[in-house]
Amino acid sequence: MLVIASCPILTVPLLYEVSMSLFTQILCLCAATSSTPVSLLSEESGTIRYRHEVVGPKTHLLRLSIEYFFVDTDGDRIRHMKEFAERFASRTCPGRFTVALADRTSWPTTRPRLGEQFVFRCR
């Protein structure tokens, strides 16, 4: 069976050959355009660009990238990103929290380090 038409307001796509009425098409268009899209763009705060994602109950992922300054070392950049992640977690979590670098050994190591991911958990 081919999917001929689907509508976000219907729970099941239409799996048979029919044409939707003009009213249904307008209703589907209104429902699709009235919902706000999920932002995939990063935000900016000073020299850091970030993207915040909620990955589970009380668990958050923070993707950070930092501007390149030739006088900064990798340690300086990582420390600056870690401080930003801790400030962000303190504003996001109502109480205590833990922040950890989300580093994987399978990821390639590049120099200079201009981006990191941090996981923080609210307690």
C-alpha cells in the first residue's frame, strides 16, 4: 500500500487512495504551520556558542564551541568551556548538579580543541 496523504493532526496516515477535501487540507496546513519548530541553531554567549539538549530526566547535554585565539592553549579553552558549562548548569538546575566532560575515546583528537560536550545531571 502506498501512503497517498498524511496529516499531522491525524494519528494514522491515510493508507488508501483518496483525495483530502479542501477543508481537511487547510486544517492540516494550519496545524503544521502553527506549531513552533525545534531550534537546531546554537546560541551565543561571549566567545562561546552552545546548544542545550535535554536527553533524559534531569540529564542535559551541552555542546560547546569556542572562538579561536592563537594565544590560548587547549587547557585554557577547555577550562573556559567547563566554567561556562558549570554556570549554565547552575542556572538550569534548581539545586545541586554534577558536570562531566562527555568525552569518548573513539572520537578523534584534534588540535586545537575548539569544541567539547558536557553532560550535567540535576539532583
